[in-house]
Amino acid sequence: MPEFMNVNDRFMRFSIAMETISKNVQKYKNEQLFPFGLKSMHLMFLYCLGQAGDGLTATELSKSCGVDKAFISRMATDLRSMGYIGCADQEGGHYKKRLELTESGREIIREISERIDAAVEKVTANIPREHLEVFYSVLEQMNGNISGLLENQAE
């Protein structure tokens, strides 16, 4: 059996693969979202609101999307002006108001979800389900390990 790659080779292979995947996914998302006047972060925002059903506060969206509340505020302004989201209630502070999809927002997320489903089917074609489960499990573990490494450096 051939020897496994050394640490430096694994690092480079991993880094290059992650960068390439990230760029390609970003490019594909932007191409698919352009006709709707949306950007990739708009998609995460709309998707999280769609999954929540009864809306989310800016604080909850910030945690779900992994970005700060100021960014959520900017995205909310964009999406409100496009008519895709509204406030479920008018009470509470800026970050405590529940944001929800409008009917237009629900329609757009349905259309985009169909495109995402088709893309995922193509990308994962001919890859056994068991392999995908292992892949995502390992990827999540590595992400956790990298986050832990960063947290340890901050201390």
C-alpha cells in the first residue's frame, strides 16, 4: 500500500480544493441568482427565513447565516426594497423585529430551490449516498477542528 501524503502535501491539496470549490460555487450561485437581482448572501438569508417558517429576528438570522448583525441589517434593507421580506411585527428594537418572507419571497425561494436541487443532483451524480454521508461528516469535523484551532489562537 502506498504511503499516505505528508502533512504539507495534504494541507496544499485540501487548501487548493477548498479554494477552487468555493470559487466555483460562488460563480455558479451568482450566475443563477443574477436573473433575480440577488447575490449569494441574499440566498442564505432567504433560505434561512424560508426554513424558519414563522420568521426570524436579525439576531437569529445572524447566528443561522454565520454573519454579524450589521450585515444582516444591510441584507434586510436590500431584500425589503425588492419586496421579498417584511416585518412580522412592528414592536421591539431594530434587531428584535421578526423578519419573514413575503409571498414574492416565498415564490422566489421556491424557484431558486428547484435550481439548487437540480444542481446538487448533477454534482453528486454517481457518488454513492454512503460516500456523501462520510464526506459531509468529515467536512463538518474538519470545520469544527479549524474553528477550534482559531479559538485556541485567540486565547
